[in-house]
Amino acid sequence: EEEAFLVSLYKFMKDRHTPIERIPHLGFKQINLWKIYKAVEKLGAYELVTGRRLWKNVYDELGGSPGSTSAAT
């Protein structure tokens, strides 16, 4: 399931001419794209997470630093 998601994601991004050339980082920690996808899905999807300002919850679920004040952005 994770591998299929990543293949689909990379293809989608390439098709829209914004390929993922390197895995994004938050601070100095590499983001696991599958885990962030599942965390956002669990909270109700992107629109809900953004509308309800739940990005800090996503960050916390990914094991982010509890003292980070910029985690919501």
C-alpha cells in the first residue's frame, strides 16, 4: 500500500510538471510522505486539516519536536 502510494504520488507530481526531486525535510528531519498522508487522512483530509488548523497535530503525530513553535506552518 505504501509503495503504491509513493509510485502514484511521484507520477502525479511528475505529470503536473512539479516532480519531487528530493524528500522534503521539516527542521533537520526527513518527512515520511506515507506517514504524513496517513496522518492527514486520519484527521479528515487536507481541507479539514487546513480549515481547522490541525497541522500541529499532524506534526506531533509524526514525532515532531514538542517545543517547535513553527510546526503549524
